[in-house]
Amino acid sequence: MLKEFTKTMLLTYNIQLKTSPENLSFWRDILTQQHDCVNYTIKYILDNNIMLALKIVHHGLYYKLREMYPNLVSGVILTSMREAIQLIKITKSQAKTLGQDEPKEIIKKKYSMRLTTDHYSYLTQNSIKLIGATKFHRDTYEFILYPKVKELFEKYTVKDPLIFLRNDKLYLAVSFDVPEPIIKNDKILGIDLGCKRLVTTSNGQIIDNKKAKARKRQIRYLKRIFKSKKRYQHLKKLQHKERNFNKNYTHWITNQILKLPEATYVLEDLTAIKKTTSKKDGHKRTSHNNRLSQVPFYLLKQILTYKAQACGKQVVTVSPAYTSQIDSQTNKRDGQRVGCRYYSKSGLIYDADWNAAINIKNRFEHPISKEMDVKPLHYLIGRVSSITQMFTEKSLEQTMNQ
């Protein structure tokens, strides 16, 4: 009898551990030595041009590492060797993909380590037992948990966690093996991302918030003031505030998108948008590039993707080529976009972003997406304000007032 395999995905959450000063000091030393061990192994492999095979690296380096780092057990030494080999492979592969020269120096920056059963036991939803300074004894570390993580512990299988230091606090990155949900329906929604209006959908909705934009302009104005007066301490705090604000706003945007009934969201692949649009007629478009840098395209796609999976939905990408220049009704490049309007050859005037969103939906290679959008665009002649606006000001009031 054949066994049925279910597709799964990993959801990872960071959990802070309650530690005593002695335990924190112990793990700080362990992670520091493991960090140095990985970097020494990388340097040894690159300097001696050794083949990236664990057996060969182990034969030439294992006993030397045991002498250099006596506090690290055998399993940690082997884990460090594997991590060093993997880091070299990944870095070289990325350089090859980008067409760059192989880096002469590769360094592990973070103080983190993947735990195995040699280091921990009794991982529950409330605590974990980890090795400590006392030999043959494991200390219990309690968790500082969110309700969502407790729910995941009850439902799904847990993988080996990753332990790491951040701001002199000890954290555990716990991964849950979550089955991929079945897509709820075959409805498709095209989404056009822009600078002025962040999200415009193919069903004629704009997801935006005027208060959020006003707050963002205020933060950027203050940044310019602090920079001109060389108040770098205030500038650093404001940069952190802007980063957190962008994350909160992006989460709000994605939550509004997920409220829509469609199960497949089609976005443009904007990976190289800044590179491909940075010049026009041989001149560098500085202001254009600055505007693009302020829009969290990648962050929105990243957050929407993992949230959609948990809701039984999916996110796909298509090529962004000419989506703003094609007439969504004729599928031909016979019209002209001017600002927020698209002038078709037939004489009708469409909203440019909505027209692009329909083109994005139609470009997705799916039988349903190839059908022409039946919703007429005639009533969009003239002003754009007739499109449905989705504003829930109260849900962002606390974020805006920070």
C-alpha cells in the first residue's frame, strides 16, 4: 500500500527565553566560540583550496578545532564544519548567478547555532531543556510566548530549533511543519503596485490610507531636518521608527487584501524594477529612484505570500512588461498612458492603474485568467475618485499616532 505524502511548508517564529545571568553567559560563550569556529573553518578551506566535502575537511581540521575550542562538544564541531561548507557553497552560487567574481573572504556574521538532540530535550509549548555549564545536567528555560505560537505547538510538528543572540538576549527560532492548505477557490485577482496608490486591484478597488501617507511624509521631513543639523542620535531613532511604521503599514495593507474573496493574487515581478527604470533617454532618474525606494514592494510580497498560505490562498508573479501600456479590452499596445489615465484607441478613458491590474490578471497563465474582464470601464471616464476606496482609519489610528 502506497503512503500518501502531503505537501508541507515551514513557519518559523522567534521565542525569547527566560535566562539567568549564568545561563546567558554560558550560551554567549558557546555561540561566540561556534561563530569563531565556523569562520576559522571557512578561512582554512579557502586558503588551502580544499574540496567542499565534509570527510576531507574533517580529516584535516577536526582535532585542531577540538584543541582550539575545548568547550565545544564533538557535535557542535561537526555542525560548524557543515555550516562553513554550506555558507561557501551558497556565497559562490549567488556570485555566479549575479555574474560577479567569487569573494575572496567569506564571514559568518550572526551568533547562532542549529540545535540537535545532543543539546536539547523536552521541547514543549512552555519550555525547553538545554545543556548548561554543569556536565551531564540540563537546565530548563521557560518561553515568553504569544497566543499564536501556543496554537502552533498544539497543532503541528516541531523541527530542530535555532538558538541565537540578539541585543544580549537569548532567542529560539522554532520551525513548525505545517501542511499546505488547499486553495479555496479558482477566483483570481490582479494587483497593480504603485508609488502614489500602493495597491489597485483588477476588481476596481484601491487599498490606501491618507493618514498613513501623511505620517510617512512627516517622518521623512524630520529625517531631512535632523540630517541637516547633524543630530545623528535623533536621526537613528527616527530611522527605526520609519522602519517599524513601514512594517505595520504593510501588514495592514496585506490584511485588507486577504479580506477579498479571491484565492489567487497575481503580482508583478518587480525584482529589478529600480535597475531597469533608473535611466531614461540616457539620463539618470534620481527622483524616480528615490520614490521607488520609499515603497515596500518586496516586503509586501513577502508578507502577503506567507499570510496567504495560512489562509488557503496563493501569490503568483508575472512579468511587468508593458502592463501599463496595453489596453485591457483589446490586449493591444494601441493606447497611451498619461498620468493616472489611459487613453484607448477607441476614445474611452480608463483609470491607468485599474487597466494595468486587469492586464496583470489576464497575463497569469490560467484558463480563467485568459477570459476578458467583463466589468466595463466606461464609468471611469474623467475622474478616478469613482473607484471604490477602502479606508479603515480606525484600524491604523494607534500606528499613525506613534
